[in-house]
Amino acid sequence: MRALDPDGVTVVTAGTIGFAIGIAVCWWSYPQLLALGKGWYLGVAITGTVIGVLGLAFSLFRVARRRKRHAGDAPEDPDTLPEAPPRRALEEQSEDATPSV
């Protein structure tokens, strides 16, 4: 079964947008958060957004690298990976080796 999003762009984008919305909500209610001693929520939202932007940049870099590598192959679906090479056949055991169970 192949992954739905092998590069994670969709998941990272959704998380980054969620943290960005969190920044707006925390900024809007910052005085109330300070009164409750929860002002650090804004810092968490900002940190999550920054990490998400970095993750999104890395994910997009992976997509571009994969498409560049497989540009000449022209697969049916651009998100699919090439077929994995077949596994080596089991090596014949020597006559003096005892079979494992």
C-alpha cells in the first residue's frame, strides 16, 4: 500500500495553518491569557508556526528533488515512487549448515 502523501506536504501545511490561526487567537486574547498566567500560549503558537514553515520548506524541497530525479521516467502518477528492486533470492545453504526452524 502506498502512502497517501509521501512527502508530508499536506500534513505540514495543515499544522502550520493551525498554529498560525493559534497566533491570531492568542494575540487577540493576550490580555486574558496573561491574567490567567497562560501568556506562554502565544510563544508556543509562534514556535509551532516557525517550525511548520521550516518543515514545509523541507517538504517542498523533497518534492522538487524527487520530481527532478524522476523527470526522465515519466511515471503515470508524479507522486509514486519507482518500483523497489526485487529482494535477493534466499541463498542456498551449504550441506553442513543445519536448517533453522
